[in-house]
Amino acid sequence: MRNFKTKYNLVALLFLFYTLNSSCEKKYIDVVQTLQYEVINSPTQTTIFSVKFINDRVGFIGCDSSKIYKTIDGGINWSDISIKPFLHPYGHLIGNGPVNKILAISENRLFASVNGDVLKSIDGGITWSLIDYGLESDIDFYDDKIGYAIINYSDFNSKLLRT
């Protein structure tokens, strides 16, 4: 519903702009053409929380229940590279829950926020290691070496991490 409302509002705004200035006909058509999209095959029936493509062919989606899928053909086919939850020495189950954010630096270097845990894979998602746990607020990377994460803890303290 939100996509329909957004598209409807944008088209209405562009129509209004077009009627106020008839010389913008070509610009209006160019903008509308750039808004065209194609629905691609989804590998899951669960909620998709995050998407990251590193080029026009290789991409990843993060879903509910620790699920991560990878495509190497622009979304035509998807492989399941889901996180297998593991037990932290303190008893906390790591990597169990929704993949709120997936970041791909390359086809092999991945970062994921799973239910507040920040995880890293250097082998394309075959294995995952814990960077930190808490309630992750955000994670982002500047390039393939420099990344940041904000971790919030239950006592309202926060930690800013940098790779």
C-alpha cells in the first residue's frame, strides 16, 4: 500500500508541476521513465528487511528467522546462505532472529545485524563470527575497510564501533 501511495503522490506532484510549466514535458517524461521498476523473483514468503547489491548481478537480502539469500544473476535465482545461530559463551543465542540489515562489501565480505547482534563473514556467508551484541541501532560502511556500528545496551549506554 505504501508503494502505491508514494507512487501516486509522486505522479500527482509531477502532473501539477507539468501543468504549471508546459515546457517541462520532456523532463516529466524522463523522470517518470526513471521510476519504472520490475518485480523480481523473491526466494521467500517471509518479511524482507534489508537488501544490498554490490553490482547489477550480485546481491543479498536479509529476512526473518536468520535467513539471508544471495543472487549472482540479478535476482533471477537465489541461494540460501542463512546464518546458523550459535551459542555465545555467556549463554546468549547469537544470530537468531530477523536480519535487520545486510551489508556486502564484496561477494565474500558480509556484515549483518541479526536481532541486535553484529556479525561478520569473510567467506560469503558460509561461516559467521560475532563482532558485538546488544541492540544494534545502525551499521554502515564507508569502504571495504572502514565501517561503523552503533550498539545500544539495556542500561541505555551506547557504543560506537569502528572497524
